[in-house]
Amino acid sequence: MTLLSIHQPAIRIAGWLFLLSTPLVSVAQATSVPPCTPITLRASGVTGRPPLQTFWTLPGGGRVRSNPARFDPGPKPPGLYTATFTAINSAGRASRSVSFTIESLRFREAPHVENLGQRQVRVSASTEGATELQWIWGDGRTSSWLSLCDGLSQTHRYPSAGTYTLRARARNCRDPILESPPIAIEVTAQPEPKILAFAAQGCTLGFCLFAPGMPILFDQRFDGSPTAYLYDWDGNGTFEEVSGVPVSSHAYGKSGVYIPVLKVTSGPLSATFRHAAPILVQPAHAAIEP
């Protein structure tokens, strides 16, 4: 990661170009890393009247003359640390510092579980300060330790449908292993229902306008074999129409603005989809306020 950027200013007067002889240092944003995660410190575009000496002063006081410089925090305790880049020539010196945080070990939130059906789940966890993650599935099996990276998820197939207790474990080079609170998950044989599309026909550029009493057709697509379809046509939190098959049309009896919501279920599993655009219902002769 690039933490520092160095630029040399110039002043142009009456056709002459004068380079300022004292180096100027500008500092990028701070960042945060788990322990034992190497950091690259890089200064670019460093110029000044020669001879020019440059070096990094690392946390703890050590100096490194290479640029870029590599700093391995090792098992340093959590906290805010600073590295400083310095440029020196006969005109003087310029120094700027960049700060970064070495993280503590924690779960930012409870692990996320997605029921995929067919006795399979997909899990993910958001951690801070962790470099590896392990899953205790609750069926007598445990995953190997997995190197963490952004967006990492893991799938697991259970031997049978039922309720299982899932745990995640996080570790790094410094802290004792941290275990998440247990999560009770319902594993099913049927696939999780999904709503792929729920949109009124006749909308243009995200704008939907219909007259009262006019049947509105809805395009709907599903996955996972839903068994019940619940429609909150007014968007007020009450599902006033429940059906065993998709309801293809609906007519609003009164003028107003509506954002319908569709919910589907399959056993204990469900999915909800909110209509993307507001549906404006008013008489055809009514003027639209600007």
C-alpha cells in the first residue's frame, strides 16, 4: 500500500523555471492493518538540489534509507503508530509523518449465514485484527484455518436438515484465539426462495403513472420454488393479498403514490423485494405538479 506521496514544487517567473531547493513532503491518508502484516511505505517524485539524502524513521526509532521501505509491525500491541519520511539537502530538511493503526482482534459483527438449500450454507465474517479464520460447523466437523481477504466466504454441506450451532474463530500472531458467540442456524433441504424481478409494466425511466382502477401488470421472476406469495400493495407493512401462485396484476382504486412490497416463503425460508420505482395513481386528466 502506498502511504506517502512526495512532490517537488516549481515557480516560473519571466520565462525562467526555478526549482525550489528545499524538498516538500505531502502525506496520504492513514490506514489500519492487523498485526504481523507488512506495510510498504513509498515516497514518489522526491527531488531537490543535490546532494539529497532521504530516509524513513520507523515506529520504535529505527531508520531505513531504502525507498520504498518495508515495515513489519510484528506482534506490536494495538494502537496508533507513526512513520516519518525525511529529505535533507544543503538548503535544509523537510519531514512529514503518516499514521497507521495496528488493529485489535475482534468480530465487527455476528457472522453472516446464507441458507442455500440442499443442506448447504454460505458463511462469512467481518473481523478486525485477524489474519486467519476457522469455522466450527456444529455437525462434528471444523474447517481448516483460512487466510483472510476481503469478500472471503465459505460453503458447507450438512449431513441432514435440522438446527445446528455455528461458531467462527479468528486468530493472528499476537492474540489468543477469539471465538464468536454461537449462532443457531436452520439448515433445510429445499433451496432458499429468491425474487429475481418484481416490476410494473409500462414504467418509463423509473416513472410509473396509472389511472385509478386500471389493472397494472407486474413482471415477476423467482428462484428456489416459493410456496406462498404475499403482496403488500400499499407498502404500508401489511400483506393484504396472499396466494399460492404469483398474482400477475393489481388495480389501485384510489389516487396516491404506492411502493408495493412482495414477500415469498418456502417453509421457514423467505425473501422480500421492494418495488424499485414509486407508482403514481391519478386520473388521466389530472395535471402533474412540477
